[in-house]
Amino acid sequence: MSTIENLKIKKKNFQLSIKHWEILDEGIHVLMGPSGSGKSTILKAMIGIEDIQSLNWFYKGEDLALLPVEKRNLGAVFQTWDLFPHMTAFENVKFAADVRKMKSDDFNSQWEWLQEKLKMKTFASTLADRLSGGEKQRTAFARAIVTKPRFLLLDEPFSALDADLRHESRLLLRDLVRAQKIPTLMVTHDLDEARLLADKMTQIDEVTEILR
Amino acid sequence: MKHFILFLGFIFLFLFVSHVNKNQSLLTGDQKPVIKVFAYSSFTSKWGPGPQLKTLFEQKCNCIIEFVEGSDSGILLQRLKVEGQKLGADLVVGFDQFDLQKATVEMSWRALDFSKIDADSQIKAAMKNEYFVPYDWGVLSFVARKSSGISMTLSLDDLMQTQFASKIALQDPRTSSVGLQFLMWVLKVKGEEEGFEYIKKMMKQVHSYSPSWSTAYGLFKSEQVDIVLSYVTSPLFHQIEEKNSDFVALEMIEPQPLQVEFAGIPSFCGNCEKAEEFINLMMSPEGQKILMEKNYMLPVLKNVRTGTPFDSVKVPFRLLEIEFPSLTQVESILVKWSEIRREASL
Amino acid sequence: MQRSLLGFAILLFLISPVIFLLFSVTGGFQIQIDELLWAVKNSFFQSFMSAFFCLFFGFIAALGLIKTHQHRPAIHAVLVVLCLIPQFIPVVVVLISVMNGLQPFPMGLPGIIIVHVVSYFGMTAILIQNQAQEVLSQTSQAAQVIGSSRFMFYRKIGFPLLRKDLILIFTYLTAVFFSSFSVPLIVGGGRGTTLEVLIFEKMRLSSDWSPAVILSLVQTALLFVLSFLAIKGRAKFSKQQASLSWLGSYAGVFLILIIMAAFFASFASAVVDGLSQIGNLSIYGTDLIEAFLASLFLAFLTYSAVMGFLFAFCGLGRVPHYLDTFLNGYIAPSTALTCFGLLVYFPADFYWSYIKIPLAFLLLSLPSLYRLGWGEKLKSLDPQIQIARSLGAGSFQILKKITWPQMKSHSRFMSGLVATWVCGDFAISRILSTRDFTLGLIVESLMTSYRLSLASLLSLLLILASGLCFFIVLGLDYVDNRKFKN
């Protein structure tokens, strides 16, 4: 288990705190809650891109919150995927590998596997801003996990897809994280999604205190 | 792409090197002393007297003249105050009688000997100071086109006639010495109280108060206005350069004001003797002729005009005495003018 | 920490001329309230009226650009060039041409408005057309299919959607005209003095610059307030590019052609006048060629300075809130104050002109470039920067791989625009340099020595230099984009 402790966030119109929360360190842990309940804020705080007052995140004996963002070795996929539009799908994924100074042999084998698994061969050389929604999402996943991060954080990654693609994508994700054995925290407000994917589910009001 | 950038970089370098090289050779040529002359831009431009005086002087002095420009005497004085000592100003050219007090208050100057200058009698009063030598002068008047049908003789009060409504180009006395000359002229001939009343009426009558002489003259040349405040020598420029005799300087009934241009040497000069020699050149018959022909102003020395087209310039019989108003005087007059301007626009 | 320092350094850099002057002036910092209020009133009045008419004519002209954008690209390109020409031509040349063309020319407020409109209506039209393309693409197709008329569309959909953008453009124009200097100085007639002209008068006349510094701070504060009254621009950039030609009108095309034809006709008559005296230019000899090259060189230096600064700015990644707030408010710094500040700080030798002039242009143009869309484009990359950071990318990696590749083209255009302004400048160069070494300065010297027609003739060379400058920049961009696509 990894543990979140003493998380305090103060924003203009609300304050949020988590005293103690245990997250699975394998499989998919889902954080559920309605829109505007602070789920994304918690995720961003864990990544290190949110202004916070305090946080301790213990994972395998290390407090990840003490590390700068780039040293935490995390993968993340947001609702909007945020691909780099001037790069191709391949270049988006390669960027993540270059940043982490991944060895080229490791990258090549990982890339082969991802292409196969995510069916990316047909659009690997296409510029990101010309991809379809499903292709963008798969590219975002590939970019997030190519370097085998210690944790994968997902913020409603399927909400922008249409219904029939969503189901397929969820299953793909589940297979991916199991194959790569990457502990994953996903936030969502969709109960069906949570039931399909979660190895453990947490309702946000079980662990947080919110003051508005 | 790389080749394109390399090509541009090469052009860049070439431009830089050729430009620096040219100026470098001028400046460091043979380790000659460099005399820095602060002057306004029409003095130093190709059309002005500066380049010719520079060539003449450099032939004899074994030195290099470097001009530092300001757009007019006001900017020049500010520039001098900010940079003069850093840059090593040796000579300043282009003050008029309204700048002298200010120049003396803000800086100290080298005393000069004017006793050998055989000046025109009309300009002798300008010699009554220790530091600034007059090198040319002009008489202010209104310039018009003969073809416009305006009377050749006018009084200041005639300018209030309806035929001149929005047809007179004047200059802002805060930013133009010619403009200030007009203001002082009116106050001198009419007295302060009546003078300011006149100025109030003129605010409604005038076409505009341009920031500089050149802008006002531009309005006149493009026929936006019928008359402009300028110099009695202005029509000569059009006769000589443009072969156009349509321009005429009007004769005013009131005594007309003189504008005198001065040169001075700051006390922190590095090449003071050379600077004095340059002034001597400016005051020689040859230098005076150059100043006259390039500046289209009247020479200080006697007899320089004889035999030249400038001989035909009708210097008005009645001229105002040259005065050197104090800084406080000028400032209070300008404050009053600004108030009138403000009220007129409300 | 590094980013905070960089942000703070940028802020300090932008206000550095004011800081130099504050440390060097020793006066009493006293101002006349009556005079201040009068100048503020004049500034507001002339800037609001100029912006209003500019927006009005700009909108009509934009209809012409919209009409020709998709189906008549060649005509559209010509119209865009015509719209931008007054931006490339030195202000004094625009002034001469406009004043030549209107006899008698109405000095004062009407004259100021006319010159401002002629100078900026084209640029306004381009801004409106760009925004219309971004904002109306999605809805226009639907409306067209439904059968809406153009009038109905604008009334019910177009204007409500474009309202924010029009207000933004209006505010930008107001700020530009508020701090306009040459036009009110020359065309204002001396009666309706604006704050910027008053600042110049104070600095020129008096040894005590403290009143000028105070006035400049007042002007900056007013512009801050003005800019915050306007709603901020859009962060999203729409990808959809539907045809809007049914929303355009040929009336706009005719307006552009009529205004520019009148402008060229009066400019041409001044040039033809100058041609009769072309022999007089021989006095310059090879100096004209050198001045041409020097103008280009100065433009390239300025281009490099602006590009370098924008590159460094991109290194911030996410723009700190305080810097974004500052730049949204600090739209139009005082020209007079900036120039005198640099004069006080830098050495006076001639060669320093090559540093001072590009620096002056960088300081004066950057805030308005930021507000004109460069800042919004940078901010739109925030999500990508966040993701890159979460992937572990360092600041320099993000700058090199993510931010700069997407900002380069826009930055190049902005830098090119500033470089062309430098090409034709004389006002700033006159204060900061010590000799006539550029074409702009030579033109101004001609004007100050009776030779107005020659000044107009020589300004053709100026236009050539400015145009050359801008097309080299466009060429760079084209080559770079082709490389990307390949």
C-alpha cells in the first residue's frame, strides 16, 4: 500500500484535507465522486502540479511528496489527453522515453509491445492534432506508461470518448496495467467504469474533509 | 533551413563588419584627437553647414570632428546635461538667446574673447556675454505666397482678420524656439496684459501650434495654411533651390524679433584649444559664408553678404533689441501660455 | 525557484527605464493637477474616439477580408498587404500623405482620429477577421444551412459571440492611441495636449524630470485600469476553419481599396514632387546605401533581441499570475520616458545606439504584443507543459521540445513586425542616437531643412527596407514550416 497523509489544499473557494488514505500499490484503485468534489485536485497534488499546503505520500518507504515533479517517475493521463500537437504519435511517446533517459533497446522493445497492444502502427507517424479521439487516447496511454512509471494517475481519461469506444478503451487499460504491473489511481464519477476497472474503490467523502 | 540561417548570419556579419569598419577608420584613423561637437540635426546633416565646416577644419587641424546630434536646442541641452561630460563635449552649437540663461545655470562654460569679431551693427548686442559667441542670426517674420493675394505689409492686429482665420501656422513656444520668439514678440510690443489678451484671441484664430518650425513650415508648403512664422531668408531658399519666386517674407509694422544662434565651449572640454579654433573658422569670412548659404540665416560678420543672393534680403528697418530673458521669466510666460491654451480647448 | 527568478527578472526588465529615472531624478515630484486633468481628459477623448472609429471602419474592412478569404486567396493576400502597409510606413510619411490628401486638413481631434484610422483600420480589420474565423466557424455553417440572413446572423449570433473580442480589440486600440505620441504632437494643433505629449514637453523643457516621471506613472496606472475593464481574450484556439464568405461583403473590399488608393495618390504626389529634385540626393553619395544597410541591420538586431526575449519568456513555462496580470495591464509604456531612461543609463557613444534602439523597441512593443495574442497562445500550452512536467521533463527540455516549437512561428511574426517598425523609425532613434545613420533619421533631417518633397521620395526607400525586412521574416517562417511538414 502507498499512503497519503496530511494532505491540505487551500483554494479561493474551498479547502480540502486528507488525514490518512491508503492506496493500492498494485492494480487499479478508483477514487469516486461527483463533479467538482476535488478529485482532480487531489490527483494533481499527488503529481506535484497543484499548489498545496502540505502532503506526505509514502510509497515503498519513500515520501514521494518530497521529490520534485520530474523525479517522482509518474505517468499521467488527463481528460483532455494533452498530446503535443506538433509531434507525431510516435514522437509523443518517444519524448517521454527521452526525458527519462530510457535506453534505446528498452524503448524499442517497449514501443513494439505498445504498438501491438494499442494497435498504433497505422497512425504512429501521424501528427497528434490530426488523430481521432480514440487514437489520441491510446497515444496518451502509451506516452504515460512507456517508461514503466512507478505509479499511473488517470483523471477521467475516457470521458471525452463516445460510448462504444469507451468500453473498448477501458478493457484495454485494464489489460495494459495488469501486463505492466503499474499501480494505478483513477478518478471518475462514472459508477459503471469504476465497477469494471476497480480493484478497490474509494468514495471521496470517505477520506476527505471539504470546507467551502 | 540550416543553410538559410547560415546565409543570413553571413549577411548579418558582413553588414556589421562593413559598418563598424567604416566608422572605426574614421575615428581611430591616425590617433588624431577627436573634437566632439554637439549640434542640432539640421546643422550636422548633409544639407547643413556642419559637413563642409568639418572638411575645411580637418584639412588644417590634424584632428577629427565628430558631431553629436540633438533634434533641436532643447533636446541638445538635455543631452548635454545627461551625457555631455561622459561623451566629452568640446563645443556646443545651436543655442538661441532663450537657452543661454538655462545653459549658464546648468553648466559652466569657458570664457571666450569676442573683441576681434567685426560684427554687423544689428547683432552687436548679442556679444554682451562672456561665454557664447553668436555665429548667425535671422529676423522672424511671416512668410506667404505672392499668389495668395495677401498684403505685403501687415501688423500683428491684422492677423486677427477673418481672411486669416485658421490660416496661420505658428509654433508651440514650449517645444520650438521660433514659437517662443513669437510669444515674446507679442508681449514686448503690446505689453504683458494686452499681449496675453492677444494670445487668447490668437488661440481661436490660429490653424495650429506645431511642435517645431519644420512641421509648421510643412503645413505651409502643403498649402494647409496661407502664412507661417519663419525667417525673412526663407523665400531665398525657394528662389535658389527650387527656382520658385512665389514666396515672400511679409513686412511687419511692429519692430520684428531677431533670433541669434550661439556656440559655446563647456568648461569640461577635453580639446578646448581646438574647439576655439573651430569657432574661429565659423567666424571667419569663409565659415560665415558656409553658414549663411547652408543655414539660410544672416552672417554675423560684416560684408559677407555682399555680392551674394543674400544681399537682396530685405532686413526690416525696425528690429527689436536682443534680450536675454531669465529662466524664471521664460518659465512664468510659458506657464501663462499653457493656461491660456488649456482654457481655449475647454 | 529558477522560474520565479526569471519571472521577476522579466518584470524588472520591463520597468527598468522608470527605475533608472527614479534613481536619477532629484526633483520635488510636484505636478499641476489642472494640467494633469486636462491632459488626461484629452488623452481619453482622443483615444476613445479614435478607437471607436477605427473599430467601425475596421469591421467593415474585415467583411471584405472575410469575403475573399476562402474563395479568392490572391485578392485576399493583396488586401492583407494593403491593410498592413500603414503599419510599415513611418508615421511621419502617413501624416504627410493624409494631410496632403485632405485640403484643408482638420487639425485637432478630427485630424488625430483621421490619421489614427488610416494607420490602424487595416490592422484592426485583420484582427477582427482572425477572431471571426476562430469564433464563428462552428456556428456559421449551421446558421447557413438553417437559412439565416447575414444581418440576422450578426445580430443574434455573430455580435454576441464576438463581443468579448471586439471589446478586447477596442481596449487595445484605446491603449495604443492613449500613448500615441507623434500624431497628437503634430496633428493635435497644440491645443488638445495628451498625457504623452505633456510628458515629452516636461522632459524637453525642464531640468527636473520628476513631474514627467509622475505623469508617466499616472498614464501607466490609467492604462492598467482601462485594460482590466475589458474582458480578457480567449484561451482556446479553434481548429475548425469553415468558410465564412457568406458573412463577408464586397463593401469591405471597396472600403480598403478606396482608403488605400486615396492614401497612395497623395503619397505619390508628394513623391513625384520629390522626383523633380532627385538630383539633390547626390549629396549623400553612398551614404544612402549605407543608411539602407544600417536600417536593415538595426532591424535584424531588433528582430534578434525580440526573438531572444520571447524565447527566454517561453522558458517560464507557465506564466506566473502576477506577470500575466502586469502584462495585461501595462499595455502601452511611455515612449518619452523609456527613451530618456535608456539615455540616462547607457553610455553615450554612437555604437551603443545599436543596443539602445533595439532595447527601446523591445520594451515598448513587448507588452502590446503579449496582449495581442502571444500571451494567450503561450498560456494555451499550460496543459501540455503540465503533462510534460509530470512525465519528468525539465524546464529546458519543455522549452526546447514543447513550448518553443509551437510558439516559434507566432514569435517570428511578432519579432518581424517590430523589426519593420524599427526600419522606419526616427522619433526614438533621434533621441537615442548621436548621428544620422539610418534612413528614418535622414528623412527626418530632410524634413527639418525645408526639403519635404525629398523626404517623401526617400521614404520610398524606407518602405522598401521595411517590406524587405518583413518578407525575409515571412520567408524564414515558410521555410521552417515546410521543414516541419516534411
